[in-house]
Amino acid sequence: MDQSNKSRGFGYVQFLKATDATTALEKMNGTKIGDKDITVTNFAKRNEREDVQDLFRNLYVNNLPTTLTESEFQAVFAPFGEISKFKYDQDKGVGYVMYATHENAKKAIEDLNQKKEING
């Protein structure tokens, strides 16, 4: 949950027994919570995930100036392609961008990561 008590859209559960984790995965994967289909998978460290490196569309952006507005934040990422969703926390200087395609996300990283200066 975030500070306003809204779901962040993901969660982690650690089971004491591997069999319990397997049962939860089998029974919960593909079910609905409210109107959302959920995906349940075993945890894997980022560097151990084979497909994530090639298919990501979501970006986490930090170290943004707190003077940056939400519309300015969106404008920085819009040139790289269609944005499916974005969220910007001006107080913390962080944001999330979900592109429609992996290629758009990859291009944004290549062009912006530690290269773009925004409002100083």
C-alpha cells in the first residue's frame, strides 16, 4: 500500500513450507481479485530472470527535482513512444512509466539514463 492507502499492484508472500507456496501458486495464479486478473509466480532475483531483461516495459525513475510538475514529467518520457500508464510522486522526486512496448522503454533508458538534466 502507498501512503494514501492504495494498492501498489503487487505483493510478496513468503511461506514456511515449499509445498504451501506451490499450492498457493496452483490455486491463485490466473484468478481475479476484484476486476483484476492476478499472476502468481515464484520469486526470482532480477539477474536470474531470463525473460525480464528482454521484455520490460516499466521504468522506475528517481533523483528527479521536486520542482518538476506531473505534466513536465510526462513530457520528458512522451517522445519515446506511447505511454500506457505513469505515476509521479513530486514530493519524493520519483516516478513510474509504463510504455506500450519494450522498444519504447529501452529507447527511453538509452537516451535518458544518467544523461538528461531536468530543471538543474
